[in-house]
Amino acid sequence: MGTEDPCATLQGLIADYPNGFANHRGKGDNFATGTVYRATTELITGHCQIWNWGVGDSAYLCSVTNPDLQIARQRHESALNSVKACLGNNWQAQGDWRERGGDTDGYASRFYATDSDAMVSIETTVQLGGPGRHFTNFLYIGSADRAEPGGR
């Protein structure tokens, strides 16, 4: 964790989602499709960014790569339990491990609340590029549309 009070930090980030996480942006790098900011508030130290595509479309994203699936699953479960405890009963969860060709290729635990436009997601993916497989855990706060594979 990159903060002394992860629950308060998570709640603050969710509250700032409608403002494009403006209160949590550091230096930004501009690209043709948007701006990627270094997050000044990091739930995972050294691994968080804010992506802004303009027109009110932003996402807060933290990621950590793991050497194997067992560690990725342990981190996923730990993050999932922490996020559930922080969000409370107002947020409903959906999620499942996904398989492709008999192998696990990822997991997504997504949280929705009727009183929030933000979706909070803990995801674990398997990346097959390069030598071997890489397992990455993600924490995402943003729109549900952007989080879908092939999303905007």
C-alpha cells in the first residue's frame, strides 16, 4: 500500500472521479489521444497513473506485475478483500476467473454502486508477450465502458 489509510484514499479517489481526478494529478505527458498523469495519491506506491481522454473521461489505474499465477492470485484476493471492506455494503461485486484454451487468462472483480458513476475494479491478467507469461494485478477506478476489453 502507498498510503497510511487506504480506505480513506480509495473513497477520496472515487469522490474525485467526476472531476477527472484533478486533485490527484501530478506531472502529465500529452499524447494525441489524451494525457497520462503521474498520480500524486497512490494506493500502490510507484505504480499508479491517471489517464485523461478529455470530455469528462478519466481513469485511475495502478498495476503490479507478478512472477507467477499463485502470487497474482494471492495479491488479487488480498486487494479484493481490502476493497470490499473499504467500499461497504452499498457497492455490489461481480467477477469470475476467465479461461482460454483451458488456461487461466485473467480475473475481474468489479464493484458498482447506484449512487456513483465510477466503477472500481480489481483485475488480474495474463500477458503472453515476450519470454514466458506475465501476471499483472490492476486497480481501476473509472467508467465501466472504458474497462471492457476493446473499450473506447
